[in-house]
Amino acid sequence: MIARNWRRHLVLACSIKVNINVPSQAETLSKTKTGKHRTCTDLLDCAYCHHHQQEEAMSTVTAASPAAGSFCIPRSRRRINMPRFTMTVRSSNAVSVGVAPILTKFKHDCATPLPLLRHVADAMATDMRAGLAVDGGSDLKMILSYVDTLPTGNERGLFYALDLGGTNFRVLRVQLGGKEERVIATEFDQVSIPQELMFGTSEELFDFIASGLAKFAEKEGGKFHLPPGRKREIGFTFSFPVRQTSIDSGILIKWTKGFAISGTAGRDVVACLNEAMDRQGLDMRVSALVNDTVGTLAGARYWDDDVMVAVILGTGTNACYVERMDAIPKLQGHVSPSGRTIVNTEWGAFSNGLPLTVFDRDMDAASINPGEQIFEKTISGMYLGEIVRRVLLKMAAEGSLFGESVPEKLSTPFVLRTPDLSAMQQDTSDDLNVVGSILYNIAGVESNLSARKIVLEVCDTIVMRGGRLAGAGIVGILQKMEEDSTGLIFGKRTVVAMDGGLYEHYPQYKRYLKDAVKEILGLEKSKNVVIEHTKDGSGIGASLLAASNSKYEHDF
Ligand code: BGC
């Protein structure tokens, strides 16, 4: 209804100033939480949907303000997706001098000069070794995935994947046709997980997942065929730290990314899913339990033999890579015919040598997992917006960034999200009107041009730090692999498969990451390192791993 109103207004003359009802924060949030969006992969993606919905809904806003002028954005300067809005702007462009010292200190504390990046890369490599030596040897858990062989292309048959990542879960089916036909057909469905389930019980969550899977499986037909007498097999992507006990079982160590579900930590998550499937009367079998990084690596490797590392940068973050069995001292009795296995680093828990600020420390202290997932809290999508909000709040309170009073909404934790930062950073208009409207719509802030510029500087500082540190982490992994087998990485083409909404939708972040990799490695070495986006690889990857670990595999 509101969106329709907006379209009508758009047809009207550009300078007409209209008041419409702006949906409350709760209304727009609930739309996101219950809505479906087929292209989203995790919370960040979903947050992007939220953003687009908000753009549509909040199309025409008149800001009541004591300020002098009002303006309307000329059609030519508007981005295609930009809503028409008319808002008042403070007449003065001055920003209180109190802001400058806060900004200077903040930038100083976030700085990531080359020596710091090198130190982070070295520390990552050292922590990886310590985590491989003994369980609990470092912040990095270095979890064995039990994925010892990667897809070959020979996989055939019908397989399912179930992907529980951030606030969404996805179900997918794929019909594989071997080397000649490869992926014959895929279908998927995606459902947002209601917020209350993120804080509920294990049974509630797994019942919700199993019922989504059951509904999806019912609609199977067309190009998808299951040979008679076989069970449907699933690759289960579970994107939280799990101590794998075999390829198809693993114990949840802890929840991350804001999940706080009771009754799952310490339990086998496949058993939890099996019990829920039983309750649904669903007769399917989990053949592979994988982390999303492992699914991404497998999915990317299906098309490209040079893929050695996979990184997720979305709501949360993590990386996995192909490791030699003889480089894993903590391995006991596990034999891999290929001599290699995929190790899930769980690098989100890394914490060594990071340039942290008082805002990071405060955010961590207020989180549900203080002292944990520090790298994740510094570089991933769930947290970048919140760090910026905390900086802006201090600037507003102590430096009068937005005038005399502190905008009330700015005090709400997580009100500013990483997709908002990205949208603001894509604003190329002279007046920074996108920045202005986002600050107004999201945080209830009225801003002048100088304040908007400062907001952008804060965003850029935090995004630059995040992207560059992520780049340093990648170099740390490559370095470790090269040190163990000279020529394995830098002597030839090596692909790092990337996925996640933050990497996909934040161009500045991606650029900072890639530039940092080049800066640390130097031109010569970095020439062979290809950092490549693998869109939604983890779903296909998990189904491929279900295929290669199928109990019927010898029938191929
Ligand atoms: C989890 C990882 C996951 C990553 C990306 C982190 O919070 O601990 O297991 O791979 O998020 O989804």
C-alpha cells in the first residue's frame, strides 16, 4: 500500500512535498523477519532486503525541522533505486569542533599500516599451527571436517542440501549428471528464521527446519528423480562451530552470530535434525555435515581445481583450506586416502594483534558472548554498523555532531546496519542526500553536509579496517600453506573462493580486502592469487559432499 503510494508520487512532479505515514521500525523489521527472499543467503543479505523494502516504503519523507531551507533531489541525480524524498536541511554547515578529536583518535586507533597487516598475517599462521598441534592450542579451533576428497565431477543422482547460516535457512535439491551433464537442475527455497526461534529451544528450531524441508521435498518432480529403493540424502550446512566426530555427525561447541538457543550446545546437531525429521515423519538421511566455508570450497572446487581456500564474509566470518594430513599433529588415527583434508579454521575467534578501539571493547562487553569471536566482531557484517553507531553516538553526545540534542534512535543498539553503511558509501550526490535520508530514516537524525561527510569518514574507517584485516587473514592462511609446501601457493595459480553478503554487496570492503592482499604479498606473488566470488556455492557444495559420501556411492 505504501509502496503503491510511493509509485504514484513518483509520477507526480518532483518538487511536490508530500507527507506519508512512515512505517515504524517494528513494522519494517517484522517484514524482514517473516518475509521470504530468494536471493538472500544470510542475515546480511536479508538485511539488504530489509533495506530495499525500507527504501520503497519510506519513499517520501518530510522532515519537520526548524532549519531554513528544504530541497528536492533532481531526477537526474537520483540513483535508480533511490526513493523520492523531500527533506529539510539544517542551514548551517558547521559541525562542532568537538567532533574532530574523536574522529582523529578513532582513525588512529583503527589504522592498519602494512607492518600491522604483516603482523596479523604472521599471527594467523602461528595460531593455525598451534591449533593444529593440539585441541585448545590457540584461539583457532582448526576443526577437522572429515572431508578428505573433494568433488570430482563424477557425482550423479538427486541430492538435497539444508543450509542453516544466519537468520535464514535454505533448502535446495540438485540433480547431478556426472562429468558430461554436471548440474542438470537445481531448485531452492529460502525462509527467514523467526527472531523468537533464535532465542528459543533446540527442538523449536529443528522442528521449524524439518517442517520447511518436508514442505520443500513434497514439491519434488520434473527433472528430479530418485531411483527406487533409495532414501533422499542431504548435505547439511551448519554454519556454527561444530566439533566434527565423523563426516555425518558433530557436536555444537557454541552458538555465534547472536543465536542463543538452549539445549543444543554439547549435542550432535545431526541427531537433533534426525529427531525433528522423525517428528515430521520425514525419511531422509544426512550424508554430510559441513560448515558453510567447507561447502563453499567444495562447490567452487567442482568447477575449478585451483581452489585451495574458502572464506565467508557475511553476518559472521570464517575460512577453511586444504591441509596436508601430515601437517596436523593433533590427528589421531584418522587416515585420508588422498593425504589431505579440509580444515575449518573458525577464524572468527582469532584475536591476536588487532587494532581495537574503545568502541569495539564496549560492543564486545555488551554482547551475549563477551571476549569471544573478536575477529568476527571486528570484520563481519553483523557488527560493522553497530561500531559506527557507537562512534556516531559519542560524536553526537560529546561533539554535537547532529546539533544540540542527541537523536534518540541513535541509542538503540544495532539500529544502524552494515547494508546502511554500504548504501551511504555508494552516495555520489553533491549533497550526500542518500546519506541524509538514511540517517533520518534509520536513526532519526537530521544532518547537514559536514555531518554527513563525517559519517562517511567513520564508515570508511571501519570498513577499511575490516577489509584490510580480512585480507591479512587470507594472506596468513596462504603463507602457512606455502611455508609447509614450497611452491604450492605462490608458484602457481591459487584461488580463494569468497562468499557472503558483506563481500558481495560492499564494493569498498571488497576493494580494501583485495588491495591489502596485494600490498602484503607484493605484485609478483599476488599475481597468482585469484580472489573470486562463488555465489551460493555452499548449497551445491553440500549436496556434492552428500553425493561423494552417499551410502549408495558405489552404485554410480
Ligand atoms: C561461525 C562459523 C561460520 C561463520 C560464517 C561464524 O560465526 O562460527 O562456523 O562459518 O560464522 O557463517
